[in-house]
Amino acid sequence: MSDVRAEVREWAAENWSLDLTVREWWRRLADARLAMPAWPEPYGRGMSNKDARAVTQELAAAGMIGPPQGVVGAALAGPTLLAHGTPEQQARYLPPLLRGEEAWCQLFSEPGAGSDLPALATRAEKHGEGWVVDGQKVWNSGADVARRGMLLARTDVDRPKYEGITFFVIDMDQAGVEARPLRQMNGEANFCEVFLTGARVDHEDIVGQCNDGWRVARTVMALERAMVAGRPPKGLVQVPSGERAGFLDRTIGEVLERGERRPVFSGNAVPARRLIALARERGVADDPHIRQELARYYTLNETNRYTLLRTAASAKAGRPPGPEASITKLAVSRVCQASRELTFSILGAHGMLDGSDAPYDGSLHTVALASVGVRIGGGTDEIQRNALGERALGLPREPDVDATSPSATSGANPMA
Ligand SMILES: Cc1cc2nc3c(=O)[nH]c(=O)nc-3n(C[C@H](O)[C@H](O)[C@H](O)COP(=O)(O)OP(=O)(O)OC[C@H]3O[C@@H](n4cnc5c(N)ncnc54)[C@H](O)[C@@H]3O)c2cc1C
């Protein structure tokens, strides 16, 4: 057993108790710098990705609650602040994120700016020492429970559209910010539309330079592609962080007991082995078409696993993320769509049932309907293909007619 695994086992045995509150458990993880051990000191331990993964694998193997993710806090906001934030911004925002006290959201997309993100129209205007923000964002995951937002706003309308954008950290807990949850077709409400009406941001909360927010946004988008492709280790208990999510002051015992009542299937895709087991259980494992599709699904998952290993090896060798990030994001999207098709083929007519009448109380349906979002979130499949065509295959760049005109709209490729 590696030193890291031995140390984590010993530390967890001394620190884990069902009587602790989630708040106290996360505080202990953060104090031991085991919440995000790959982050540099003083926030983490500067561990290699392999050792950091060993830490979460050890927690998962013991069925423990994993480090706080905070919707996009740990995966996107933290690494972005480490890359572009000032030491003061890091000292202010990273500790509460690591202790799970503050969840984050990403305020990028707008009704008129998704794939063409640089066309965003939310304005921030300087007033005295701070900025006042007006506009509307949409599809913002977890915005209703987030305390902090990564906000892109236009600060100079006379500059070309990529250049007049600034990246701010916004306090979501203020009168000028209203997050309204949006109901998805699977019944869940994971994201919101966010209305910003005279919302205030301090000048110190600009990340990077004023009007240079696109550079910071590109870091977030690269991290997002990796986030969609990555998976937490099996067995790790994930609990929503942030004061508004309502878990911090519950005991671990209570939270785990609630977890036992969780749906049988969750996420955006059903793992291949579970789909094979489902086909056997439903008596269709001998159907030649389903056998063929199960084999195809298994192969797709395995090839994707090898591509992920290639991506990890490239990161370990210190190479910047290349086209494999777009490939893995696209492959995950294909896995999710194939999972949905197979699920309904296996269920047959039972696929038409709803809620508690449906197999597994409808949890298979919830997963199948959530699969569609993976094609869109973090850059659509079409945009990933554009990026691969241009960057990996060297095809001519997509025309971007208004790239140099003042904050105009339409036609750009945000992955470019
Ligand atoms: C589950 C989920 C979570 C999300 N979370 C967040 C979040 O937390 N924060 C946030 O800010 N946003 C979030 N989004 C929004 C997401 O980033 C956008 O939906 C996405 O960028 C697409 O933008 P759009 O919906 O405006 O579609 P559009 O950009 O209008 O695209 C419509 C269609 O046209 C295609 N298309 C557009 N431009 C091109 C082109 N140049 N070439 C070829 N095809 C093109 C697209 O692929 C798509 O099929 C989330 C979305 C989902 C589904």
C-alpha cells in the first residue's frame, strides 16, 4: 500500500464519526489539506493527480462523505482562482470553498449567448469603487444554492466582442440577484435563470484584468470539458455543499441514512455492467439486437476509458490539455445517448410507465432523460466537433465575421 493510502486510512480512522456534523467533517478534511490535495499549499498538498485520486479512493472504499464539490466550486472556481486570482482573492474565497461553506455557480450563458458566448450582453458599469451589473443569465447550474458566482459581464461596448468582457466574482446573496430554478423534463430542477438588476460587485472582485475576462473564461471552459468527462470513485458519498443546501449541520449518520433511500439509478448514464444485469433481469439478454447493442455499449465505454487514461498520462507529463479533452467530452456524450437508447430497448413497453409505476420507481427514466443535457452543457457536441476539426485536423477556421467589430453578436466558436 502506498504511503498516501496508509496515511489517509489512519487519518480517517481517527477523524471520521457518524456523530460529527458534515460541517465538522469537511473542516477536518480542509485542515488536513485533504479536501483538494492536488491544489498547491497552503490550500492543498501539491499532490500528483494519481496520489490525489488515491485519497478520494480511500474515502470511497470506506463509504465516507467525499470532499465538498460545491456544484462547480471545486472543479471550476477553485482551479480558476489558483490560475488567475490574486493571493488576496485566493485567501478570501478558497478556505470557505474547501470547508464546503460556500457553493459556487457559473454565470456565463445568456438567452442570446450560449455557443456564441462572447456575444454576451450583461453589462457591468463602474460606479465609484465598485461595479453595477444588469442583465440576464440562464442555465446556471446550482445558482439557487450558490453563495458565489463566476460572472462574465461586458465592461466596454466599444471594444471587439472578445476584448470588452470582464470576469468577476459576484456575491449571490444580495437584493440585485434573483435565481429562479428551471424545471427539466426529468422533473428535476438543477439549473436556474438568473436576473441581475443593479447587482453590486467590488472592484477587488475582478479576476485577471478588466476587459481581459475572456482569457479567464477559457480556463473555466477547458476545466469544464474535463469535468464532464471525469467520474468520482465508486462508493464516494457526495453531499451538496453551501449553507443554502441544508446539509452542513446534519450529522453524518443522518445524511448516510437518507442516502440509503436514494434512487437506485442516478447520473446521466447507466454503467455497462448494470445495463447487462438489467437485460438479464428483464429476460431480454438473449435478444440478438440487444446483445449487439450491449456489446457496442461496453466497447464504447472501454475505448472512452482508455482515452481518459491517455488524457491523464498527458496531464501527468505536464502537457497542456489537447484535443483529447474535446474527444472525451464527445465520447461521454455518446455514452449517455447510447445508455438512454439501450435502457428503453431493454424496458420495452415498460418504458412508457411513469413514476412509481415504472421499473425502479422511474429512476431509470430520470437518468435517461438527463442524458440529453450532456450533449449541450460545457459546449455542445457540434462545438466540440468544430474545435476538433480546427485544432486537431487543421481544417479552415469557422468564419467569425464580427470578431473585430465592437461587441456585436453571432457566429463565433467559443472553444476557438
Ligand atoms: C446540463 C446543463 C448545465 C449547464 N450549466 C451551465 C452553467 O452552470 N452555467 C452556464 O453559464 N451555462 C450552463 N449551461 C448552458 C450551456 O453552456 C449552453 O446551453 C451551451 O453553451 C449551448 O448554448 P445554447 O443553449 O444557447 O444553444 P445555442 O448556442 O443557441 O445552440 C443551438 C444549437 O445550434 C448549434 N450551434 C450553435 N453554434 C454553432 C456553430 N458555430 N457550429 C455548429 N453548430 C452550432 C448548437 O450545437 C446547438 O445544437 C448548461 C447547459 C446544460 C444543458
